[in-house]
Amino acid sequence: MPKTNSSILGIDIGSGLIKMVQISVGDSIRILKWGLIETPVIGQEPEMARAVEGEVARAIKECYRQNGFTTKRASLCISDSSIMFRDVKLPEMKEEEIRENIKFEMKEYFSIDPDKHSVVYRVLAREEEEGRTTLRVLGVAAPLDVVARYVRILKKAGLRPEYVDVSVNAYLKAARLLNDIEDISSSRGVCIMDYGQKTLTISVFDNDAPFVIRTVDKSWEDENFDAVAAVLSQVMDYYYSRSYTWRIERVWLVGGRGLKEDLRQHLEFLAGVEVKKVTYEMLRIEREGDHGFPAGLYFKSLGAAIRED
């Protein structure tokens, strides 16, 4: 369940745009304010890293000023390719034992140094099997230097970092708000397509856990919908090859490029699956004022703003 607290900013630093949304959480999630600004062009040289941090921080501060945000509490979604996740099954055990087992699993599976990574976990479910309790646990590992860089950016922008999230978890939390998904913990083949300026990310969730996440760099022109459909078909084929009795019935389309005209119809025709652009009306949220909240564009920043127990 989402934690109840005062309002908080969810921030998504995309390759083209920085998206920010301020929400409050009580009996329901209420959208208070939102806004965006262009992401500063990021150089590739290591010595430019600190200068880039300053540019991004200034952009966030300007977006904050322009859109009249009123809270300094902020959560940030990391979309870095170095983030790793793994779904693990463990016997019933104490929290500290879960943590140590997840660190071991991440170390062995990804060949990483757990002392140089922030390794966290979330218990997805407790399953009873032949009188024994089995835990389904999602483990996530992020390089400490990546986490530290994003925290510095928020602080330079004058904000107070509450927590740092990862894309896969932000997608999942936002997907739980979809009206058409009554209980995501018992839903199969929930597919979120995030079509951004430079990347395309397709996530498929089974029973409240990531089944497959694929991110590809966009090497095609914006109007080349065939290329987008080809990636979607590949992900669907992979899912079907490992989940023989379940189908992806619907694809939820989000992201800045996902708003393009005719993309939805084109994907439906080529991939043979229903595609819906996410709108405010599709979500179990409230908003202030009469103007529409572009939920598809702010989907990931909305998910990042929601903190759960």
C-alpha cells in the first residue's frame, strides 16, 4: 500500500525532457502540480560529469520555479542501464537473512561487487507450497556512484531527496493505478510500452513482478512505426515462449513519443494486440483544477512519487 504522508515531487530525468509531478497521498492519490523542461545536453567525457550535474540541477530548479511547486521533498527515478533486477524465491526467513541472500544472488548472477552497489529488495508474495512458506522477492542492484550522482543533483537543485527509485518499480507502481487492472498481484501479461525520445522500453509484469524488461536505443526516425512494432513483437514472442497459457491482451502506451498520432492504430495492426494510450481518466487518481493531466507523459514520474511499505 502507498505510504500516507505530505506531498512529494516525483522526478523523471529523461533523455529529452525532465518531468516533475507533485502528488499528495491520503485516502487517494491526488495530482497537485506538474511540469517539464528540456534535459540539458549531456556530454560523454568523464571530466564533464560534475558540470553536467550542475546543468541538470539548474534545469530542475527552473522547472520548479516555472510551475510553482511547493514541496522540497523529492523522489527520483533512475533509468540508468546499469540497474539490475532479479526475481528470487527464498524459504521463509528474517529480514536480515533475506537481505544477505539477495546480495549473494545479485553477486553470483550478475558478477558484481555488492559493496559497490546499493542492493535492496521487496517481498512480492508469500506462497504456500506443501505446508512450507516460500517468499517471492524482487532484488534490485544499483551502482553506489550512480545513486550518489542523482542524490547530488537533487541537493544542488535545492530539493530534499526522500528516496531514489528505479524504472521497473516506477512502472509497476503506476500500473497499479490503472482502472482496468483490478488486482495486479494476480494479473498476467501486463505490458507497459514507454516510447521516449531516444529509447524504447517495454516491460511485461506477471503477478506483480517483472517478467521481462527490454530497452533499445531508438535508431530509427520518429515516424517509423514498423520498427516500434518489430520490437514489441519480439518481446511478445519471448513472453509467449516462456508462458504458454497466458497472453498479452493489451499494451499500455506511455512516454513522449507514445503520444504521436496513428502510432496506436499502427501497433494494433502489426502486432495484433489492443493498444491504449494512458490518459488521466484511466487511472485511479484525483487532480486539482479543470485542465487535463497528461498521465502518459508523466507515467514514470508518477510511479516514482508513490512510496510503498
